Amino acid sequence: MIDLDDLEELFDDLSIDGPTKQQLYQLYGIFLNDFKKNPIFINGTELKYNANPSRHPICRGKVMAFEHIITRESKYSGKRNFDRERTNKIHWIKPVILNVEDFRIKYFEEVNHDGENQLFYWYQEKSFVVIIREIQPDYLLITAYSVDKETQQSLKKGYDHYKEAKKNPTS
């Protein structure tokens, strides 16, 4: 297993416009290795991902889950645009999930606006989060991304609330 201290960005030369053909091949290889060939298990259940085909220009021929990991939805257009920071940390997802017991991973659960339970694996020190949705009996990888200041406040609030609820389950 990769130690959390060893996590570095994947490419020094990844363009803000998108990966080269070779980089895309390597990125998708990491995704397939980490989630298909050597899947992650959470509470004895294999972590699933959205395997529907992507129609995004960069991700055509790949799965939707991969698209959600290397792109970010624009608040203005609603379209998904390539996100260099997310992409460069694709290989962090598995180690962050597998190191959930490490004190540096702030794990918490929160019910989203649709009433679905979501699991958060927040590597606060490196400003990175992995989000998994619980869809009984399965777990579904939703996304992973670098955390900005605004999101950091939201994650801290969710983490603090979860920890408090665990300490005082009746309140």
C-alpha cells in the first residue's frame, strides 16, 4: 500500500488544457487498475463506479466515473471542464480510502440533499477529498478533488458534526 507521505502529483508537465494522449493512457490505466483490476472493498463490499460511457471530448470511450475524476462542472455553463489538479491526483484516491484508519484521514458521513448517505475521506493536510455514496447494498465512487477554502469550511463543519454525533449518539 502507498504511504500517504509518498503522495505527489503525477505529472510535472500536465497542461491546463488537457492531458497528452500518452498521459491520458496512463491516467486511465491507473483508474482501471485501482477500481476494476484490483478493486477496493468497503465493509466487505466492492466499491462500484459509474461505468456508463462518457461523451466528454477528453473522456470519450472511457467510463463516466473517470470523467468525474478528471473534470469539474462549471458553475456558469454546467459543462464539465478538464481539471488539472484533480487529474494529477487520480492515484491518490485508493491510498486515501485504504488509509482511512490513519489519523490524517478525516472520515465522516453526511446525508446529501437527496437523502443519500455519503462517505467522505478527507486528507485535510493535502487538501484532497474522496466522496463515496452508499446505495444499499453497494458503495459508489462519486468523485475526488482538491479542496478549496470554501469547500474546506464545509468539510470541517461536516466532520465536526459527525464526530460530535458519534460522541453523543442520542443528541
